[in-house]
Amino acid sequence: MKFEDAVKKSIKAFMQGKTPRATDEMSEGGIFHTPEYFDELEEMILGEVKEEESVDEDV
Amino acid sequence: MKMFDAPIAGANYAADTRNYPWHRPPDIVDYDEGVDYLITKMKEPDQLELVFSLLEIDAQVTTVVSSLLMQGISRGKFSIDLAVLMAGPVARYISIIADEQDIKYDMGVGEKDRVSITPTSLKMALGIYDEEETLEVLEEAPVVAIPEGGLMGAPAEDESASEDEQAAMLGMVEEEEPTDELA
């Protein structure tokens, strides 16, 4: 398997909500950068953008 | 001849493997630390411009992530194994910032075959490369004449030495015994 194929497989798994289990078990409080974290980050960043757009429309 | 293409036995013990960053222990071994490093790196203006530019010329997110990870590996920042693990979060972050900037992108994890990005295709997409110009250059390439004569030149057919001369050059002729001039 080529490096690019491994990267593609890893991205696909992460997008399906899977996280590296062994790495998660090894770290004390579990891993921080989970799919849920990025969902919240997306909401926060894109939410801010939508708010800015609605403010512009009101003005 | 193939047996001579292999490295000399024990060459690995003699080579200085500390010459390359990826031969030394990586700087980052923690998953979260690595993801943080890449996200911070991507926030740099030049890196951000590069990511957006690649996405705008229809490069897939997987290709962009691969190149970012390869960059880190080549600099000895993290190992290949950790890089593969970090690919998911990095791709997700790129998708978020691309959405924020209203840039359309293809994740590249679908079943359809991807078009590989090569230096030539990138040059063509950026308008650096002119196909017609290159074809003209190829057509006009001068034909180099084979030099004749001189020590290093190819010998002409009629210039080859006679069989006696060749035998003499190879030392296959019996040398004449020196005659004693005093006798």
C-alpha cells in the first residue's frame, strides 16, 4: 500500500467517526482531536460566519 | 549484472544514518501535539494561501493532506505512522476552513479514480507551461553530429587498423630478439 492510499484510508475512517483506539487508550484523558471536537469547531466557525452574514444583511 | 546492483554487505553499518532528519527520532510523538502542530502550521499565511490555491485548482483534500504530512516527515517532525493517524483530523480541519472561505473541494475518498497531481499538470493549471511552445522546442532540437576523427571520435570504416597492426597492439606478435651490435 502506498502512503497516499494509507492517508486516504485514514481520512475515510475518521470521516466515519472512527478514532485510533490504541492511541486513545494510551493517552490519559483520551485523545482531544476527535470527530466530535471537529464537529463543534465547525459549528463554531461556520456559525460565526453565518452570524456575520446575517448582521450584514440587517445593516 | 544484477548481483552487483545490491548494496555491499555491511554498508548499513558504515553509513552515517544521522544525515537525514527522518533517520533521527521524531520531534513529535504525541497524536494531539502533532495535530496541534499541523493546525498551527496551516494558520500561517503562506501555508494557508498554498492550501487554498491547491483546492481552487481542483486538487483533492487527500492530496493536500499527503503533501503536508510528507513535508513534516521529511523534516523529521513526526514519524510516518503518526502521520497516517493524523491524516483524518487534518483533512477535517481543511474541509472546515474551505467551507468558511466558500471554496468548493473534493475530499478524494470516494470510489471514483482520482486524477494524480503531477508537476506538469500543476504548471499547466497555473499557466506556467505552454504546450505549443514546448512542442516547437522539441521539433527544433538540433541533431548532434557524431564527431569523427581525433582520439575520442568514432573511427571511420576505412580507418580501422589492419589485422597485423591489431595483433601488434594486443602483443600477439613475437618480439624480435635484439641483435648484438658488437658481435
